[in-house]
Amino acid sequence: MNEIGKPGELIRRLATDRELRFLGDIPLYAEQLVREKPAHWEYLLTAELLDFYIKPVMRSARDLQLGLITKPKIPVIIQDVPNWLSRKIAELAQVPSVMVALIEELKVAWGAPGEAGDPATIKHVCQLFGKAAEHMVAIADEVRFTALPDYFDGLAAGLVEGALFPLRRLPEMAVFIRSIFAQQDVSGEHYFSLVFELPEGWSERLDVEMQEAFQKLTTEF
């Protein structure tokens, strides 16, 4: 019977090796989860990959926030400033809906009850979470290193804060998933609400800064 079982085991091992080659560079524990597929591996893999793709972005956000990055500022023609700022605000506004859509994609990647999840799709969605976070840091970076008239400094600082502050919640996703499976009993329903919080009074302050800056801008034409 042992001899009969060997070919099947070999095929499974080869299939897993091919699956891991397709997944590419992932953490060692993530590789172990894909290879062994223990109970709830889909969720534990998600936590590992979220950390893998989000932690470097959080480090970049921290570096930017603490002023640890220096590079030349790119000037914007004063007539283009209103459109440029409107584009940055619109780009920021798109991110929350993208994050919500990605959470729904994760649910699909985990598989229906009783069905195995798809490691490739889980990795892809976690990568997209990382890219969405990178996009927010890129917006903050562009605003920080764009040369605007001095009276736009307050508005620019508000936009940087609006891009970086909500990222603080992203690492909580992996922590929440691990906390569930650290329990003896994981049965029941578990909810995580990803809310893109902004500092208290941020919208009001940004409106005031915007009105004052644009009033001063109109005097220059």
C-alpha cells in the first residue's frame, strides 16, 4: 500500500512546487502555508502577504511624514495650480472605494465554505492592497515635493496628512486575522471594518485653507 501511495504523493509535491514557482517571491512562512495547507491556511496566508506588501509602504509613509526624504521640488505653473490640486484631491477620493472592492475580492479568493481558496488570487489581491497604499504615499510625496505658492502651504500640508493618516488602519487587517486563529474556538462570525479615518476637523480645515489660498491666487491674475 505504501508503494501505491507514493506516486500520488509525488504528484502533489510536484504540483505544490509548481504552484510556489508561480507565486514567486513570498515569505517563508507563506510558502509553508501553501505547501502544507493546514486548517484556515487561506486566512493565515492573507495575513502574511498583507504584512509582506503593506509594511514597506508604511515605512515609506513614515519616512515621508518625519521629513527623512529630500529631493528637488518640481514647480507648477501658477495657472495650473487649481487643476493640479483638484486632480490630487480626486485621486485621494478614489482610494476608499478601491479598498472596499479589494476586501470583496479577498472573500472570493478565500473560496466558498467547504472549498479551498486560491493562493494566486490571494497573493494578487494582497499585492493590490499594497499598490493602493503605495498610490496614497505617492500622492503625499508628489504634493510634498511640488513647489507651490507659499499661501498653498497649509492646503498642501492638509493633503499630505489626508493621504498618510488613513494608512494607519491597514496593518490592523493582518493583526485582526491572526487574532481570530490564535483562539481555541474560531467558530462564529468575525467582522473587520476598514474605515478610512481622517483627523478630527480635517475636512473643515482643508476647506478653510482652500478658500483662503484660492482667494489669494485670484489676486495674481
